[in-house]
Amino acid sequence: MPVKISLAAPFQRFTGGKETVFYRAGALSEIISGLDKSYRGLKGAIMDKDGLKGHIVVLVNDRDVGLLQGLDTLINDGDEVIILPVVAGG
């Protein structure tokens, strides 16, 4: 079973409106790079030269990758990745 990747609305413009895409297991950085081959611009919306952009949250099975191994977090078959922008306001 592949990895399920759920994308918040701001990222769906790169996937032709798809909220959910699938990819093979691997490190989070490999998955993002692989997805960018099919969905050009997605990686640039999520990452910069230093890693994940500061306004991006990535969850793996509801756990923030910032509390795991960041972009080196190993994603297994059947896992779910959720990519969200941070929402702030006041």
C-alpha cells in the first residue's frame, strides 16, 4: 500500500486540484522530491534551501515531523502524510 499524501488547498494548484496523492515509501525528503517530478512547483512551495519553510507543517500519522526526524523521517507503506500551511491571526 503506498503512502497517502493529503494536501491543504493552497498546494492543490500543483496537483490539478487533487487533495490526495500517493507515492512510494521513503524518507520525507525523497517523497517530496519525487512528487515534484509529477507536480512541478510543489517542492518549492513546501521547502527552501534550508529545509521545510517556516510556515509549513508536515504531519506523519498525526505527528509533527519537527518532533520526529524532520525531512529524514522515514515514511512507511500505509502511512499518511498531511501537508499544511501554518494559520495565524488575531
